[in-house]
Amino acid sequence: MTLFEEVAPSGPPSDIPTTRVELRVNGETRAAQIEPRLLLAHLIRNGFKLTGTHTGCDTTNCGACTVLYDGQPVKSCTMFAVQANGHDVTTVEGLASSEQLHPIQEGFKDEHGLQCGFCTPGMMLSAVALLNENPNPTEDEVRWALSGNLCRCTGYQNIVKAVLWAAEKMRGDA
């Protein structure tokens, strides 16, 4: 991938000016020429082709679009891509290394923390942010950290179990 990528606006040609943004996505410097009104979620999905970031509501209700912005969870469907200029963004694709899954990914797999998978990337990134700040959360703290993410398929119990499992593994207790 080159350092500079052109992300064309969708639809007919426009007289809206564009601006160049450069950000680190999953540790790699990425750049694009974009319209200032482009949402970060759309740059990630359509521009950079990282389709793990989902858009489910465009109103910050569901959390499926959650990414880590300088290590903090944000809902990328209501953040302009120009706001990410010069910042670090981590998507679900950035969690695993080439050799192994991130412990949160392992936890979701081993503890059956997913069903359809639509909410899973946002849940995982919210959980990673929690575990980076609090390596030994209680069940209530996990539920609070995930409260901005909706899952329409599960009762959340296995998601919470997955996060607690990952916390143990990250601490070396598992």
C-alpha cells in the first residue's frame, strides 16, 4: 500500500473542496484526499477497505462502529475523518498479529461471545480499551464498559465471560 491513497467521494462530481488527511491505522500510516464531511467509519470501510468496522445506526446508539482513537473507544460513525488527522486509529483488524489472535478475540471464540458477529468488532475494541485501563475488572465494570454497544443476538452473558477470560489471560492467570 502506498503512503497516499485517493478516496473519491461517492456519487456525482461535486464542487465541495477536499482536504488531505494522514493518520496511523493499525500501526500503518495511511493518507487520503477526502471531503471534510466524510465520516471516519466511511473512510475506514470504503476508503481503506477495513470492513471490520460496521455501521449499524449512524446515531451512536449501537456501537458497531467503535474503534480505538489514540487508545480510547470512539464511535466512528459520528466522527469526521478529518478529526483523525495526525492520530492513531485501531480497528478490529489491528488486534491480531500475524502469528496469533489477541486475547479478546480468543475469549470471544472460546467463550462463545458472538453469534452473528455484527457487533463483535465494536464490543472487542471497547473491551480492549477497558482491559488496557483496568486489567482486573469486575463483571459490573465489564458491563458498564460495554454499555454503549448493543447486541441483538445474545443475552450478553457470554460476551462478559469472554472479556473476563481475556483479562485473566492478559494478566497471565489463565
